[in-house]
Amino acid sequence: MATTNTGLKRAKTSEKARVRNKTCKAAIKTIEKSFRSSLEKDAVVADVNFKKACSKLDKAANTGKIHKNKANRKKSRLAKVLNTAPKAK
């Protein structure tokens, strides 16, 4: 544990940032799972969930929660899954 005042404050700040980053990453995982589960059910819902996932990934990349290349890679993989999925009739 830090002993100086600056170190103590930095430890508190880092912990707050860690919790914020963790919740954002968990939300990204959740929206990815909802997108993948909606693929079998309805193509329209899957398209909406894809847009939500892309938006969430872009926001996380812009705020520095994840790297921008990681966000682009995830979006590319999700788009590939969306385009290769059989369309509901």
C-alpha cells in the first residue's frame, strides 16, 4: 500500500478507473452475447444488436477502455458472423 498522500490518492483513483473499465468491458461482452443469440431468432433484431455492439465498441475505443484496433477487430468479426448467418424468411 502507498504511504504518501499522493500515492494514496493515486491508488483510490486507479481503483475507481479499474471498476469503470471493468463494467464497460462486461457490458461489451453482454451485448456481444445478445447479438450472437439473436442471430438464430430474427435477422432484424440481430441487425439492431450489431449496431448497438458497434456503437459500444466505438465508444469504448474513443474513451480508452480498449484499444482501437481491438474494437475494429471485434466489429469485423461480428460483421462477418452477421453476413454469413442464414437470413430468416
